[in-house]
Amino acid sequence: MRERSNYKYYLENSSFLGSGLIQGYALYDFGYYPGIIPEENEEEK
């Protein structure tokens, strides 16, 4: 998120802990803000 416009305002003093990965969700582009919802056809684990 370092390249995003709100980085300096919200995250400038935060520590980067590493990349993360979540499975079973679909990513949607809502313009200024991304969103995720559980994927359909994803079996509960």
C-alpha cells in the first residue's frame, strides 16, 4: 500500500511485517477502495 494515496496519512509510522495471503475470497475493484467477499463454490474448511 506504499504506492497508494492514503499511505502517508494512515500508515507512514507503521512497520511492515510481511506479505499476507488469504484464500477463499474474491477481490473486487471498487475504484478507490478494493473489497473482498467469500467466493461462491468455496467449501467451508
